[in-house]
Amino acid sequence: MAISWQRSRDQYHIDPFLSEAPSAVSQVTHSLDQDVVFAELGFRAAAIANELADTGGVITVADASGRILAAWGDKNTRSIATEGGLAPWFCWSEGAVGTNSMGTALETKHAVLIRQSEHWAQAFHEWSCGGIAVRDVVGGEPLAVLNISCWRTELPPSSRRWLETAATHAQNSLRKRAHDSGSEMLAAFSHAGGRPNESLVAVDTAGGVVIADDAASIILGVPGNTPAVNPAVRWTPQLPSFIHAARYATKRASADPGWTGSTQILTTRADELLSIGIRPVFLHRTVIGHLISFGGFAGEQFRQAQTGGVLLGQSRRIVALREENRMVLLGTSEVAVAESDGSDVWLLTNEGRLRAALSGLDKLDNELADTGVFLRVHRQYLVNLSRIREVERRDKGELVLVMDNRENTRVPVSRRNVSAVRRALNI
């Protein structure tokens, strides 16, 4: 909650005396996955609308921009809600109205309950609300948000459970679609085969590896010729610039189905560049991934900067919490290790052990991927490569990293990440 209020004040500069939500932009393009989620959430909302109306509640479905698409529930409460913009075609992102259940849920990965004065804008202090976002199972970005609101009363006790159940059903539909897309990517990889002097990899729209041949697997630091059709078990390449190239290709191919491209990416050796050619793969006119060949060329020649990739040492801030109402803004060089403890992430820093503002190590890993400084070495650990002082090799080939902080923290390297660590440190 404190982080959301901080964003509302310092990042979005929202007026706390705002009287109503602003109107949403008139034209927003939605993907096929979003349309599937809207239909699923609409069905769930309509099914419980009568029950919620008995308690004076309102249910809304909004898109990833916070624009409300539809509303159900008690007629009198909906009339009051419309006066404040809690109705279709109004925008409830954090950037539009500050802390609120819909906008804040779009910023997190779990259900959010915002009660009365916890809202940033005073005009909404008579409302208690709960929201949950449905996220893309491949890229993790939000697609839609489901919300319950009650005026001058508490939310029903079952609100959180109902929101989570509805979101789970929607996520299951997305997982099935992603699994089918993975099967299509595997078929496209098999059909393409290898070309002379070119290694090949099939990736999803976020750069996750579905399958890579032996040569590509060595470059990327992933298992060779091991299919990962299920999106939950796809391999994450150890090359940030490769991931950004794939994501850039997804944006370009979504706008132009005939697009192909080429660029150069940084390998684990900072002074070594490799050329890659990118060919998007489509299913029902929707881009589902890419076939990427090392040493290949195709279409548009784009520079690495266009993909979002950056060189080592890019300036970035990591937000940590010293107390409930006090935040610390850390430079990347000040963080030696990030360690997960359930949904919490603890940072080992120059100022001691601090809890990260972000929840979930995966999210922090994604946030720092383009710095080129941090490497995931274990399910529980993300390390700053520039802060490794020693590498200890055990009898069975296991590695333990000794960091340069005052405690000389020791970090285990999981077996699947040993090769990536060796390449990153050139050992």
C-alpha cells in the first residue's frame, strides 16, 4: 500500500482531491487472448451479479489500461458509482486515479483489497473494493482486471476467494492456448530444420525457449533439443539482449505480419557479438513466437538499442523498504544478492539486509534483465556478477559463489545454472 501511495504521489502526481475518474481513451486495440479473458470474466461476473446485488455490490471488468468495459450489480449502487466514474468507459489505472483496487491489481500479481481511506483520492473513501488482474502466462503482462466494489459497507467475506477462483479459470484458458502455441512452435522448428552454419531456436513471444538445437543451446545456456511446450517450464536464455530482440520482434510482427528482422546480440563475453535472423510464427493470424537463427539474416536490420538491450552497468534503481513508511532507492552496484523467501525478496546490500518493494524474485529478475549485471543462479538467488569475489568448486562439480559484501555471503549455484555461470565469469 505504501509503495502504491508513493507511486501516486511521486510518479503519477495524482491530485488527492480528484472528484471522479477520467474518461478512457476512445480507441484501444485488444489481442485475441484479451478477448478470451474478457469473455471468461464477463461470464463469471454475470453469474454472481445477483448474489452480489443483494449486498449492494457492483462488479466490473476492465482491460489492461484500467478502462472499464462492463459493470453488473445493484442498480442503486451502480447509479452512485457512475457519478464517480465507476462505470464503463472510465479509466481506473493507478496513473489515472492513484491507489485503487483495479489500478493497483494491475501492478501486482495477487488480489488487492483497498478499503475506504486506503484509496489515494478522498472522493473514493466511502468505497471498499477488491480487484485481481489476469496476466498473460507467457510474458506476464496484465490482460484484464476483475473488481468488486461496495459503497459504505465492507466487502463480502468471500470476495478474495471468489476473485481468485475467477482469475484461475481465466488463467487456465490462457495456459491451454499457450500450450497449443508451444506445440505449433515445436512443429515449426521441426519443419524449418537447420541450415548450413546456422543454429536454430524456437522461442515464445517473451523470448522463452520452446526448443533449441545443440549449437543454439550452448550459446543460450539452456538444455539442447529438450522441448518445453508447457509455458511454465520454458527455458530462460542467459542473454538479456537476446530476450529483448525477441520481444521487439513480437511488437513489430504484431503490427506487421510480414515483418522479419536481423540484429546483433551480446554474448556472455561482453566484447563478442553474434548476428541473428528472426522469423515470426503465426497461429490464426496471431504471432505466437519466433524462429531465430544464429548467423542468419532476414528483413529489417535493427540496432540493439531498438530492442531495449543495453550494455553492462546501466544505471537503474532498486526500491527497498527500510520500514513500513520508508523506502531506500538503491543503485544496482549496491545490491550483491537478491534472495527469495516465499513471495518476499530480500536484498543483501551495502546497507545490510533489506526487503525489496517488488514481490517475487521472477519479477525482479525480469526488471533487471536488461542491465546485463544480474544472473539467476538458483531458484532462490539472483546475484550481481560484478560483486562475486570467489568461486568455490565442490567435489561433484557444484559451484558456490562467495560475494564481496562484509559477510562474504555464500550463494549455491543449481546444477542447471552451472554452465551459465561459467560462461558469464569466463571460467
